[in-house]
Amino acid sequence: MKIRRRNIIGLLLSLMLLLCGCGEEQGTTGAIDHKTPVNDGGTIVVGVSQVGSESVWRSANSKSVQEVFTKENGYYLIFDNARQKQENQVKAIRNFISLQVDYIVFSPITEDGWETVLKEAKDAGIPVILMDRKLENKYDGLYTTWVGSDFYGEGVKAGRWLEDYLGDKTEQVNMVVLKGTKGASSMIGRTKGFQDVAKEHSNWKILEEADADYTTAKGEEEMERLLKTYPDIDVLVSQNDDMTFGALKAISAAGKSTGVGGEITVISFDAVKRALELVEKGVINLDVECNPNQGEKLAEVITRLEKKQNIEKAYYVDEMIFTPEKVGLYIKDRTY
Ligand code: AHR
């Protein structure tokens, strides 16, 4: 593995040329600090390509990375926001390759479609570290490691909780699922995990799984449509809190109640502060945590690579589930 240390002024000049050379607007390229010292041979240059800013979770994930890859910690961060477009991520990674960064960190919007650009990074000798979302198995040789959540496990946790909650109920339970971004590993894992538990229960009926792209606007729009299509929904499984916020609006506009003692049982994912407050109020029944604080682990992995120490192919962050009974203990410490 070839690790370079770029002269930071050289890097800045290349960065400026790249940005000026492009007629169209780039994603947010952060950390362009013109006061960066010239002879800084020890600085580790990290290019981060983030999916976008579609959710509260995503902003927390970006913050966690930006807080760790700082000048004080010995890093020079080039941060790019791809605004939910794979082509922007590919462009950002190519820019990182041209700039000869030391490491590329990226959260792939979808599991597939990266062959060419990842081969380019490999040929350039730049280690690629995945954060948050995973890639299809065929890409295993094209990235160094991954830091993120067990999405399949999250889906299973949701299913197992519902199993307990419903107890020995034998009547049909009608469910709808609001799914995250098409092709994203978090959407694929959560869907499969929940489906696998659902298959064990002949009375669980998934009426529809609707794409809502992890956004509040889509969550509201799709839930409004689902409520009109299916008048007897018992359970909503919404794959992130932002979609849940939109769905709750649609449900209340339709004159229905949710949560503890309500008509529709609500299961959400992420566990951001605003959602945990709704769990405490009993509006959301369960929130399955997805931990966005991945910056520290990413830095730890880079330190190990710098020291030429062994690393694992995957690092899972810790996660739990929140129900009204115990959520109060955690709300005040939630920063996002
Ligand atoms: O990939 C993680 C998911 O992406 C989070 O659950 C969601 O909020 C985000 O947009």
C-alpha cells in the first residue's frame, strides 16, 4: 500500500485548480484553510465523500467526521457533499484521486455502480474506507475496510420487538413499510431483516413497501397515499426518523392516532433526539438506533493503517433500541 504525504501548499494549489477548472458548482468542499503550514509533512490528507444531507442522522454523521479529521488532530480534510447523487460521489472520488489524497472515505449512496472509480483509486494506491453504507460483495477487493451499522440486525430487532409487543395475537396485523433510498445498503438490510421475522408469522401482512427516500417530504406524501389506499393499517415501519416525522403528520391529518394505545403502532429507525422525545410521549412505540458517530472509529482505523497494523474488514458501531419505558434516561445526552 503506497501512502504519500503531500506538500499541503501543492495540495491547495491543485484543489484550487480543480475547483476553478470546473464550470459547474461542486459539492461543499470544506476545510480549505489558506493558513495551513507549508512544511507539514506529517499531515494526513483525507477526502470524504458524503451522500448528502437528507436526514438529521446524516448531518450528525457529517459532524462526527468533521470533528475528528481536524488540523489539531493532524488531518487535512476535504469534505464533499454529493447531494444524493451517485454521479457527484464518483466525481468527488475522482477529484480526490487527482489530488493524491492519503485516504478516501465515502458513504456509498447505493450498493452498486462503483467498479470503475474504485479500480481507479486502487490503481492510484489510495486506500478506500467505507463509512455507514456497504457495497455489494463483488467490491470486496476494492476497499480496505468499512465502519458502520448492522442494518440487517436493525430490521431483525424491529421484528423481534413487534413479536413481543403483539404477544399471542392471532388476528391479521396489517403493516406498511416506508423504505429508505433505493439501492442503499441501509434500506436493503432493514427491509430484509424485518421481512425475515415477518415470514415467521402467518398473521403478519405487509400490505405495501413504499419508497420514501429517507426524507420527511416523501414520508408524508407516501403515508398520505398509503392511508387512502389501505384504511386498516395497524403497524407502520418507517426506516428512518425523518420519514416518520412526515408520516406522523399525514396520520394526524387523516384523523388517526399512533403509538401507545393508538390505532397505528409506529416503529422508526435512527433514534435522533426529536424522535426519542416522541417515543417518551408514547407517539412512537419503538425507535431502533442507528449510530452516526463513526468519526472516532474511522480515525482509529487510519491510525492503525499508518502504523501498518492489522485491521478488520468491518467495524460495527454500538446500537440499542428505545421504548417509552427507558428512553428518558438517554434523551438529555442526545446531541443530534
Ligand atoms: O444509511 C443510514 C441511513 O441514511 C439513516 O438511517 C438515514 O437517516 C440516512 O439518511
